[in-house]
Amino acid sequence: MLSCKDASHLQSHAYERPLSARELIGLKLHLLICKGCRGFAQQLNLIHLACRRIDESKGVGADDPGLPPDTKTRILKELASKQDENP
Amino acid sequence: MTTPSPHCDPAAWLTEHGDYLYRYALLKLRDEAAAEDMVQETLLAALSAWARFSGQSSVRTWLTGILKHKILDLFRARAKEPQYTPASADPAAELAALEQALFDATGHWISPPQKWADPEACLDQQRFWEAFTHCLEGLAPLHAQVFHLREMEGCDTAEICKELDITSTNCWVILHRARLGLQQCLKTNFEYNVND
């Protein structure tokens, strides 16, 4: 029987590669009897989902500060000089 | 569906999309100066690549795609800098040290993770995102790089190993260490409450 530590390794592996049939059966059997590892599985999945959604959920909010005006001016100059180089 | 604008107008890109690109870069980099540089590099690259813009996507999507590549390049360059090299030369020993605190001698949880009724509901809670961001920031730099490339950018592990010059075993160990660390950090910093 797998230990919880072994099961945690397999759960993490599963995010990188498909588990072998043997690994998968071992993990499923362990999860059937182990509430702690079912909790761990849930939380790994939550972490995985949160990573996928972090851009939308946290991020790119229209209220956050934008580019500072000085930087905009600087970038405009850079763009203009590049355009002059290659008209 | 948008059609490509007939003119190549970088000043308009800056006006219309500059703030968005900056916020996007800042979110990934958490470094204002680096985010500003990324926006500038993105627009300069876009200017060179304009002829290849197909108009299949919106200008914003196209610019964001360029920005993503620029950010990845920066991550790769940073990974080679000394301050981002592993704190410990032996990620396996580092994982073992954490596991020693979490599992007993027979490999069972000392304090088993609790099962939550509806974990996905957390994704709608501001408190969760605050804790999650805090925990991400707590990852060691190399762990954060590897984890970011894998989970946020969806790079495959072979690509990450090659870019960061680490073995595939170490790559896996680092990813698992990062997940275990995040799970433990959330346990400490986020109180699951379904009624929130």
C-alpha cells in the first residue's frame, strides 16, 4: 500500500505526465481510504486552477495604475526614432 | 472580427493598449521598471513585425502575444543570473527536509489536509487571491521560475529543463516542492469558509 507521501508524489507527477496503469491504480486505492490525501488532491487542483485563472481574476484590472506619463513619452520617442530608421 | 487597420500606427498602439500591456507585464513581473521596459520592447518588436501581422486576431491580442514572449525571454535570462540559481544545490534534500516536517516515519500526514466542500468557490473570493499571491511570492526564486513556466505559461517540463539547464528529476522535485509549499502556505494563510 502506498504511503501518503508516495501518494502526494504521484498526485504531483500527474500534472506533468500521464501516470502508468500501476501508479494510477495504487493512487486510486489510496485515495479511497485516505481522507487527508483527498483533501490534498483538492487543494492541488485548486492551486492548478488558480494558476490558470490568475490573469483574469487578479489581474489586468482597468483600475490599476497604467503606464506613467513620462514612460509613455519615452516610448513614443523610441518608436518614432525607430520608424525614422526604417521608414 | 476586426480587420487590420490599414496604417501601422505605433503611437495609437501605445495610447490604446499601453496601459493594458503594462498591467499585464506588472502582474507577471511585479517590477515596475521591468514592466515598462517590456512594453517598450514589445512595441518596438511589433513595429518590426507589423508586416507579418495577419489581422486574424485583434491588435491587442497580437501585442499581448509578443509581450508574453518577451516576458518568457526575460525569465529565461534571469534564470541564468546568480541570484536565481538554486539556494540549495540539492532540490531533493530540500524536498526531503520539508517532507520530514509534514509526514511521520511511515509516510503518513502528521496533520492531514482537510477536505473542503467546494474548493472552486475560493476562486471568487478576494481573500483567497490575496493569500495565493502572498504564497506565490514566498516561493524561492528558482522554484518560482520553474513553477511559473509550468503552471502559468504551460511550458512542458522538457522545455523548462532545457531553458533553465536543470535535470528532469530536479525539475519534477522543484515543481512538487513548490506545490507542497503552496498548499502548506495556503493552509496557514487562508481559512476556508464556504459561507464567505
